[in-house]
Amino acid sequence: MKKDSAAIILGGGAGSRLSPLTSTRSKPAVPIAGKYRLVDIPISNCLNSDIGRIYVLTQFNSASLNKHIKNTYHFSAFSSAFVDIIAAEQTPDNPTWFQGTADAVRQSLRHVQQQSFDYVLILSGDQLYQMDFEQMVARHIKEGADISIATIPVGDREAPEFGIMKKSDGDIITSFVEKPAKQTLGDWVSDTGEEMQAQGRIYLASMGIYIFSRRVLFDLLQDVRKDATDFGKEIIPYSIERYKVLSYQYDGYWTDIGNIYSFFEANLALTQDIPPFNLFDNDNAVYTRPRMLPPAKISGTTLEKTIIAEGCIINASRVEHSVIGIRTRIGTGTTIVSSYIMGTDFYETLDDMNNAVRKGIPKLGIGERCYIRNAIIDKNCRIGNDVRINGGHHLPNADHSLYAVKDGIIVVKKGAILPDGFVI
């Protein structure tokens, strides 16, 4: 384990753009790929990069995230590795909660400073990517940088959604603009390399991944800019003119899970023959809670470009271009297309099922002869027989007690009960 580095993962704010998935959980706790949580991605990247001292800062809806981390990341008694949760807390000298990314780290420094390290890696808890931070730290040290920022080349369409940077020939960042207007993009072209330029990816976007030398981080947050609340909007622009700030260009797959559409697309992309995010990489495992579930059981189902997590019982007619999460039960004659079924947290016993039927409540899972398309079914839903859920751009955005519609994607809310014959 690297002794010179520690990592801080930001738990994020209220995550309203990912609602209703964040109505009962924080963004980093949202299930992804059928069996993981979003926070597993940055933690796994750290562990695969030999960085074993990790802090996760939490504030909103943090109970499920705290439980997941507590149940997942256990290390040997002979290891100094840990994943610690630092929750927002009021103190006599600071009665406020976290006010932004920089403020969250500032309020946590009194816990972090107890460890000896020279470099601090600051990460977001809601991004999907695989990155070797060891290489980024080595480059930071070699170049004598005060701050390193991971950047990714983007094109004209994406650039106005990001903080865009310009760099000199030595990869020193010289200027920064937050979400530039399209008509000003010509001033922000950077040399991103021949391959990226050939794809039209000629702007350097900040990935929200930073390395700070310890002294610089403490000086900035505790003395020089002790009123600043955000890294991207305040700390980084201020630092570019006063410190050596280095661009570390990353050319691999990276996506920010900022809204329902990006979350939906990132999950379904995993079903491709060669997915952009590789879950099958021997050297870059994604770690999560070991649940000791039985293998999936499938009967009479045609499967096409589908990921199925462990513990499922599937009797569907057809499942296509979909992600099926842990412990999912799907009845006979059901068709699922382009959907993410998150699964359930527990199994119903036969007695539980019979009691539900007597009460007129659907069994846990998805019933018989259903049709589900362009949908996200959150955890622990009960969907009856002959239910039809047909998402698409023909549906306006809406928020109902049982489901929401965003960008044509129907999100059935956690624990929702849809009776027999229900139609969306």
C-alpha cells in the first residue's frame, strides 16, 4: 500500500437531478450494474492503485451508504488500509453542514490530518471509470506539481457542460472557465493529441479528480481561501495563477452520473459485446459487498445482450438489452427490453407469497405477462401480472406517487406496488 497518499471521496449533495433514485439514498449509494453501488467505483480504483487509506464524506440520506461501506470494506488486522466514513457534523466552532466540495474537505481535515501522507487524492462518488491513480501520483511527484487535475478531451457538444481548461506545452494549466458558452469555445482549444483531435475532442474538461500536495491543500483551505466552498468554482481558478497546476490527460471511458438519462445509458452500455466500462478486467476488479447468493436460475427465457446478477429467478419470455439486479424474480410470459431492474434486498418465503396473494398484493418482483421497456425499476418493487410499462419520448416528464418519468425513461420508485393490469 502506498504510504505517501490518501484519498477523500465526496459523497455529494442532495442529488436532486438523479431523483427519485436519491429520495431514500445518497448518490454514491445508488445501485449500478445490478450488484454494485456507485461508491464502489472510486474505492475500487483506489484499491487497484494501491491507495488503501480512504475517507468517504457523507451528508444527505447517508444511512444506506454507511451500511454498505461498513459491510463491504474489511481489511486484515496486519494492514493499515481502511475506508472510513466522515459524516457532516456540527461543532462548537462550526455549526453549519457541508456547504460545498471544498468546505466538506475543510471540515474533515481535522480527522484526516492524523494520518501521515504527502498527497491527497480528491474524488467524486458518482462517476463511472477505471483509472490508475498510481500513475497520476507519480506524474504529480515527477513534475513537482502543487495540484494535478485529471482532464478528459471532449467535443463541441459536451464542452459547455464542463469546466474547460487550457494548458501550456508542459501540461501546465494556464486558464479555466466554468461551462463556457458555445460561441466562446474557439478560445479554449487545447492540444489533446492526434487521436483525440481526429475525433473532434479538442477541449480539456475537468473530471473533478484532483491531487493536492498536503501543504498546499491545508494552506488553501485553512488560511488562504478559508471562505471558499467549492473546488471547481473557487479553489481551482484561484490556484491556477498562484501554484503549479498540472493537467493529467485521461483518454479512457469516463462518465459523470449526473442525471437519470446518463445513469440509464451507462447501465445499458454494460450489455454491449465490448462495453466501454470493462467489468471483466482481471487487473481492475470492481469490489462490492459479498452477499453469498445462489446462482441465477433461468427457465424458458430468450436472453439477448443482458447482464444478470446472482440470486435471480427468471421465467420471463424474453429479456433484451437489459441489466437484471440481484434477487430479481420475473414471472412467465413477461418481456423486458432496454431496462434496468435493480432487484430486491431479500427473498419472500412461500408463506409470504401466499399471504400477499390473499391480501391482493403482488409478489415481490415482476409478475406474469408483463411488458417493460425503457424503464428503471428500483429496489423491492411489487409489479403485478399483465402490467405494461412503455417508456419513450412520447411521455412528458412527470412525478407520480408510484413512478416518475424523466427524458422518456420511466422510473418506478423504490418499494412501489403496481397492481395487476397497471399501465404506464
